Amino acid sequence: MSTAPVHALNDGTRLPGIGLGTYPMDDAEAERAVAEAIGLGYRLVDTAVNYGNETGTGRGVRGSGVPREEIVVTTKLPGRHHGYDETLASFEESRERLGLEYVDLYLIHWPLPRVDKYVESWKAMVKLREEGAVRSIGVSNFTAAQIDRLERETGVLPSVNQIEMHPLFPQEELRAYHAKKGVLTESWSPLGRGSDLLEDPAVKSVAEEHGVTPGQAVLRWHTQLGAVPIPKSGNPRRQRENLDLFGFTLTAVELAVIADHAPRRLGGDPDDHEEF
């Protein structure tokens, strides 16, 4: 199995090139899946308050037998906790549930522009990073305009924007903006959850050409575009497949073929989606 690349973030920390998503696992499933994934070689684990599995994720990390400093743990601030003081309190609750001294990557889960408190939350996250409680801070589901506002009002850019991204919704414009600003793109729902993407004949054809599964071909598409996919799986065989992406390379034509679809979101639009 080839080793995943590691990305340097704009704050000097580093992020593995693929991670394990945990939504919608419960605590018991997350504990088992996280421990198994770390044993297979995963070093990036993604959870959130709203997933309801921070406790299990933390147990899986602590019980993995791998030194804590080798594992990047991500969690996310929920919409109901936007605001400066609310963010600080929410983080302490997350840290307690995780059972960890620090969090490697802390994200604002959704911007909630109608609520209009994400800048205040961002200021609190900057404080957490300065105090060492968090190694890196970022956002999820933010638009370019929302990231510009964070930079304009605080002087601090996110290190990561975790967005819906898959071949059905490749996010070319936002990825170009990220590249220009030095913000890393993370992909949630990287396999197009709930769609027929992995049954697409073109995707299957590319996969067959390389002797891999359609899922591996799609995840390799992400990594070659410079994005970090975080596929969810509680199945050790599938976890192993999802990690084994770096022994083959897609051609430029194959990259285009995989993404040759009419763009469509499968999740919410950050300009109006509300998730508390």
C-alpha cells in the first residue's frame, strides 16, 4: 500500500492526504471504526458535535495504540453555538467528550449567514489557536465571499475549507480561490453519497483500466486535484481500499471523464442552509 501524501497548511501544520469520516456513526461504531482505521494507517479522523460521536471518536483515538501526536483529530462547531463566548464553551465541551488535551483542526461547521455570528466565532477560534488548545483552525461549507470577510475583519485566513466536493459537483471556482489564498480543500461526501456516481459506466471504465474499484478511482480524482477526501467507512476492507490510492495515477483525460457530469449539489447551499 502506497503512503498518502501530507499537505503543508498555511499556519505551518500538516494534514494527511486522506482521512476517515465518521458521519453518521454512533459512539460505539465510531470507536471501533476509528481504532481500526488508525491501525490500517489512517492519520486523519473527522468528527463533529452534530455527529453525536465525539466520545466514541476520542476513545478510538486513545485506544488505537498510536502516539497521539501522530493523529490529526478534527471536530466542528455547531450552528447553535455560534458567537464568541458560545464558541469557547462549545470547544471545551468537545474537548471533554473527545477526552483529548488538544484538537488538531477545529472547523466552523456551517456559516449560517442569516444568524451572522460566524466572524465572532472565528475570533474565538483564533484565541483557541493562540492558546494552543487547537493546532489549526478552519471552516466548512464557506463561500469565497465569507472567507474574504473573515480575512478582512480578523486578518486570519482559514487553513482548511471542508466543502461538498465530488465528480458531480467538482467546485472548480472555489478550488481555484482556495489555491490562490493558500487554503486547503477538504472534500466531504467525496463519493457522492446517495447518488449513482459509482455505477457510472465512465467511472467504472477508468477504474477497470487501473485494476481498482470505482470508489478508488473517484478518491484518486480528489487527491490528484489537491483535495483531501474524508470518506466514511466502518468496514475494514473498504477502509483499506479507500487508503490504497497512491499506487496508480489518472491521466488528464481520465480526470476529465470522471467529472463529466452536469454539476449538482447533493447537500445544502452555504448561502441559505441552516443547521444548528
